[in-house]
Amino acid sequence: MYDLIVIGAGPGGYVCAIRAAQLGLKVACVEGRETLGGTCLNVGCIPSKALLHGTHMLHEAHENFEKMGLITPEITVDWQKMQGYKAETVAGNTKGIEFLFKKNRIDWLKGWASIPEAGKVKVGDQVHETKNIVIATGSTPAPLKGVTVDNEAGRIVDSTGALALKQIPKSMIVIGAGVIGLELGSVYARLGAEVTVLEYLDVITPGLDGEVQKQFQKMLTKQGLKFTLGASVQSAEVAGDQVKVSYALKQDDSAHEISADVVLVATGRRPHVEGLGLDALGVTLTDRGFIQVDKHWATSVKGIYAIGDAVPGPMLAHKAEDEGMAVAEVIAGKHGHVNYGVIPGVIYTTPEVANVGLTEEQAKEAGRKIKVGKFPFMGNARAKAQFLGEGFVKLIADAETDRILGCHIIGPSAGDLIHEVCVAMEFGASAEDLALTCHAHPTVSEAVREAALACGGGAIHA
């Protein structure tokens, strides 16, 4: 008899299992993949960051090495070696989780799970008894009507297939201008592919601050990506050595066609809950197929909890990790907490884009009186020295209390810089608190302080 069985060993599941074991519970984790870590570690966050890093180095070699006096022979790309580097990066991390499972005495139940009834988890032919179950089964790429993905063929692919193309395509069509599409699109653009992005909406990166969206699109266009917005994709068909995509422009319903070597379908993700037997159990789902949970991540069936991409909320690995730790605390009889108002988001392109809290548009729609402090990285000495002077930091604060409501960064190390604002928001800090905090010089973090100063008497270097 286990105290807890976690179904799924992705960021939410394995973190939940480890935290529960640390709290003294007898824990098992079910995972059907050959390795632990889920989508994020095996075919998502980590391998994509390896390719993003490798191709960023390629960009630096082509664009900036000579400016710094680094004269090198012609740089060429060995795609197989780059794929090997990606695989080694993934393997090192998956083995690390295996070690943590052994260290914390967590049983890995290898196989795919179903829940025949509350308190029981079936893996293969064996049924395991447990006091509690946490569903952490993650998500899968959302299908697009009229488009059939075949990762093995490598012509019409989703994010998994795009990470393992047999060769670098000369041209690529990306359907969807969200995080996944832009990250992988930028990888192949830096490798020399002609990349065209088709987006159904009239803006890229839906949900981001409006100023950031506009600046981001300009910067990506400068890097060679082409954008067609307001495009409703009707079909994608392999025709000889090309894939033909048919789409209609929403503004006039005009029909268009475009062809490329590879098409990447990056139209979002959906919860992966099939095969668990939730209908028979009576577990309530939302109209979008997510598992409905209460404030303690409990489902409608006693003893069954759910976290991560399987439940409503942003589909982010770190959100799943927070929920994993919190639900483990709840099951152990403690108080689990996740502050959903302070969950950062990051796009790992170059430049990086990061955000937390309210956008300017959201604050105004909510009737909040705000003040906005902005600072361009062109005024930051460290950023300029690294040829990273494009972009800005934008801080949103309450006009009356000065409390920080949100922050939006497009520029160098945005994904790291956002966290000092997260900590400030967690403690209810004001823009002035941030402005009065000494930041080391020369660092790109000074741009955050300058944006905070701009919410008050004014930035120094702008």
C-alpha cells in the first residue's frame, strides 16, 4: 500500500513525488516512457533550449565575432553532431531524475496507468493500492483540422518532430505564432531556412503586452522570419518534395497557397487524460477537456488530485512544479500554496521575452489606475557591449500605492531578470523598493532598476 501514486513523471509529477517522499510518504510514480522527465525534458523544454543555444552561438559567430576581433575560419554546421549534443543534454538530465528517485526511495512503476477505482492504479496487469493519486499526465500537441501530422515522415511535424528532423530544411512554414512556433522557427531561421509564420490572430504571442508584441515581431522580422497574420489555415498536403499549405486571409476571405520543405504545426497543446478511465470514475472535466479541481487540486473524486497541464491554467513546466510541491504538502497534511498571480512566462528566442503579472492592457481593462516605467537596453552599458541593446524593460505599478502589478521584458537575459520582479511582487514590493535596491554595475539587471526609477522621478540613463 502506497501513501501516494503519481501518474506521470514530467516536471509536475516527478517534483510532486520527490516532495511527498521528503515529507515521509511512501511514494510511487508511473511513467511509460523509457526515461523520466516527461515531455518537457525529453521532447520539449530542454532539447529545444539546446538547439536554441547552439544556433545562437552560430548567429554570434556569423554576426558578431569579427566585430570583437575573433577571426575564425568559415563556420559550418554538422547537424548530426548538433543532434548528438541535444541528446546528451537530455540524457544527463533524465539520469539525474533517476538518481533523485533512488535517493528518495521512490518506486518507478514502468508502464501506462489507468485508475479502475479510487485508491487503485493499474499498470500493465498489476493493480497497486494507494491512499492518494495525483494525475500529472501533462499535455500533447493540439491537432489542427485539415492538417495531418506525421513526425516519422518529417514533412508535416509537430514540436516533437521539429526537434529531430533528419536534415535542415531550406524552407519551413510554421503554423502558429506562439511560444513553441517562434522558438523552433527561430532555430531553423538561424540555420539558414526560409521561415514563414502563419498566425490566425492579428498579433503574435497572444496574451503578451501590446508593446512587446509589436517590438518582438519587428525584431524577428529583422532576423529573417516572415509573418502572415490573420491567416486561417485550411489544409496542408505533401506534393512531391514540398508541402503545400492553403489558407484564407480573414480580412477579405481571400484564398492563398504557400509551399515549403517542412510544415511545423504549433497551434497549442491540449490536456492528455485519455486512457485513465476518468469517465467511469466520475471525475469532472471542463468543457475544454481539463480536469476540474478545487483550490487544493482535488478532483470530484475523493483521494484523486490533478496538477500541471492536465488542469486549467498556463501550460508551463514551472507552474506544474509549483502545483506538484503544493499538492504533496496538502496530502501530507500541511498547507500547500501557489500564487497564480506571480507565475512568470518566458520565450527563449534571441532576444528573450519574459513577463509576469498584469499587462498594461489588462490593468486598464480592470479599471486600475497605473503608472508605467520603461527603460531601453540601449541605455544599458553591459547590453550594448554584448550587441544586445535592442528591447526594453516595462514595469507596471499602481498609481496610488506604487505596488508592482506586472513587468514585461524583451531583451538580454529577460528570463533571468524577470525573477527579481517576481520576488518583489511576492513580497508586495513597490516600484520605489526596487528603485532603491542597489544593482551591480555593469549588469543588464540595472535596466530593471532604471524602469522602476522611471515609475517615480525618472530613469537616470534615459
